[in-house]
Amino acid sequence: MVDNLCVMIKEHSLHYHRTEIESFLPTGWSLNATAGENGWNAETQSWLISLFDGADFEWPLAVKASDASRLGRIEALKAAIDRTYRARLGDHTRGLGRG
């Protein structure tokens, strides 16, 4: 199955549906559907989308094609969301005018 996924990524690029993304977002987080950079980025070989956290700060989410090949499409999405969420938890001064 992973071999078939690699072919899909190379030929059709990686893609996620809104429902798939929203099902893994932390409570209070949402998609920024108006961001222009949402979707496949051939240069970085990543699928990109912009998210808003519960305080309406914008966070970029990137799912690398290599992660999708290695982990599987959904597991790669979950891992990317987890990394983004943990980055938010570690950024204590964002929006406070310090740091």
C-alpha cells in the first residue's frame, strides 16, 4: 500500500479533505480557507494549509510527501498537526509583545 501511495503522491500530489483535517484539529482551532498558499507546494514537496488557533493566531501546517510515504497519508497529517500544536504550546510570548 505504501508503494501505491508513493506513486499517488508523485503523480497527483498529496491532498487532504476539509473533514480529514478538521477531525484532527485541537478544540478551538480552525482552517484558514482564505490563505492563498493552501494546497500542494511542488517546491517543498509538501501539502500546506494555514490554521487558526483558539486565539486566532495563524499557524502554517505542512505535511511532507516523504512523511506521507513513510507513515501513511493520515498518520502524516496527524503528526504534522501534533507538531504544530506543540509549537503553539511552547510559544508563550506570541501576541504579548515580548520576545
